[in-house]
Amino acid sequence: MDVRVVVPESLEDARAHIAEALERRYWITMAALCRAWYEGRGASEATLGDRIVMVKPDGSVIVHGHRGFKPLNWQPETSAITVTVENEMLVLRALRRTPREVLVLECSNVYSILIALNPEEGQFWMYMSEEELRDIIAGNPSIVEEGLRIIDVERPVEPGFVDLYARDRDGNIVVIEVKRVKAGEEAVKQLLSYIEALKARGVRARGILVAPSVTENALKLIHLYNLEFKQVDLRKLYMESAKRRARFRQLTDFIQS
């Protein structure tokens, strides 16, 4: 992928670079001070603030604020995008005809524009869903801990449903919370709520968070509340599971033949 980074001298300079990139269907990432309006299946307004605006080659538009992973606004595969300078504002309008949706950005300052030429598509694999990871562990609990025995899956506990409800070799109840992506503080708090609910009923329980990784703050909470973390390799588990399924199919085909 060839990348060009532009620090525009003016809004008109920014408009010219963006217009050219839109025409050539390049990948545009812009850091700007802007506000946003959306109208379509609903309506929203974002006041003036620093944003990261991304326009993909297929016309998708994504607007991010400085917090969280979810975009403030997004427009999938727009029908038309225009960029102008009006009243000392760079104005980007993204129109989607079916269903009809309009996203308007007004930027008073464009800090930088990153333009990616001919991005390599690459390939993407999602090894498994959270439910599949849970079921793999349920079928082979030694992934988490030797001697662990699964009692129930999705067991109702007052705050919600425990992913895996188990018992360890010492007779303790073990509550397992499963995440297929990096786990944050919310996952730890969710696990803690189950443990506290069980302890309030006189149940001796341990809590284990199972995930590929955890955030630094989540790990601090785990240590603070005497919980446990078990790191898992999704790709390795997926491959091992695929091998087991292949052997099972071979055995089934042999028996049937």
C-alpha cells in the first residue's frame, strides 16, 4: 500500500486533496475539528470536536471521537460524496439513496489527511464465536484447569447467565466468563457480580476470566478482587477443534461404509 500524508495549508487545499482521493477511490483518513449531522432512519448531532474521519474505497464513511471503539456516525456504501468549502468550513456530504440517509460533516480545521493508494485487500478469518469458544472449553475443561468438571452451561445466576459453571478438584464452584476478544473492565465486573451473588448465598466460589488477552486495568481488577485470568490462543484452539472434527468425520464415514 502506498501512503501519502498531507498537512493542508488551508481548507481549500484540504478540499482539493480529498476531492482527488474521492474521485480515484482512495482510502482517506482525516484528522479534523468538525461537527456532524445525520438524518435517515433516525437523527443525530455531534457538536464541534476533534474527530477521525475515514472514507473507504467503497464509499463507506466512519466518524470516530476520542473515546471508545464505536464510531459516532457511519454511512455504509454511500451513493455519493461531495466535498466543498462553505462559510469558512470544509463540508463533506455523504448521501445514501436506499435507504435514504444523509451524513454532513462541517470541519473548521483539517489537521492532516492520510491517503492510501491501492490498499492490499488481504484475507480475514474469524476463528470462532464466543459461543463456540465456550463449547470447546465445555468439552475439554482442562484447557482452563486440570481436574475441572463442567456442571452447567449458561447457568442462571441472579445478575445474569454464567457462561460455564464448574467444580474444581477441591470441590469449589468455579464460575468461568468467556470472551473471544481482549477483555476489559466490564468483563471483570460481570464475573465479580456472579461471584458476589454466589457468596451471598453461602457458595464457596472462584472466578476465572478466559480470553485471548486483557487490558491493563482489567488485570488490576482481577488481582484486586482475587479473581483469575486464563489466556487462550484462539487460533490454536480452532485448529485443534478442526482436527478433532475431521477425525470424527473420517470415523463416521468408515463406520457408515
